[in-house]
Amino acid sequence: MPVSNYSVEINKTVDEVWNVLTDTIYHPEKCIVNVYSNSIIEDTEKFVVRKIATEFTYKERIEMDYDNRILKFVLLNHPIFRGFTYYKIIKSEQDKVILNVTLDWQIKTDNYKNFSEDLFHKFIKNSAKNIKELAEI
């Protein structure tokens, strides 16, 4: 699957958006539907490994770059996909806060080759909009 990108302007400070985004590491149900469980396996200053159960149970390593306001969610053992989702918060030249989201997932099995590019783009767009809504509450 090709890489999907989406950007959204958020009417909050960089720090406020960062706090919302990092909170989703520990509370994914705030932005992912049908989260049945979430357990933290390893929690360090640079990354978190969690086991999450939705329709599938899988592990992710979330790499945190505090200085550059970047989170990278790397799929470790998803049954269908491999790849990562990348969130970066930037401040534009016009002092607007922008959340850039990149989804780079590949399908691991032929059983699911019918997933469309549009589905991936909708997923990433909804993810960015959910973070925006959480931040602007």
C-alpha cells in the first residue's frame, strides 16, 4: 500500500496537542474505536511497548521524540499489517499548530489484499481529526 498523509490545523498550543497525543498511548480508547484492552509491557523515556486488543490483539512500540514532538507507532505483531503511523506536531510560519500524520502500512497476507488506498486514507484522516477534537475540547 502507498503511504497516506494527512495534516490538520489545531487551535491549541504545541504543548497542549503533545499532551493529548501522548495521552493516547495510555488511553487508546480516546481515539480508536472498539478497544477492549490496553496493557503497557514496557515504559521507558524513549519508547513504550503496549499490547492492545481491538478486533485483533497486537503489540506496538511507540517511539517518542520529545524535542521534535514526534510519535511513531510501530506495529510489532499485527496479524494483517506491518508498518508504522507517524505523528508530528509543527508550528507553521503563521504560528499555527499543525498535526502531520503519516500511515505506512503494508498488508502481510493475501487474504486482505482487497483493502483500498481510500480506506487507509480515511483511517489516517479520522485519526488526525480525532486528535484535533480531543485537543480542542
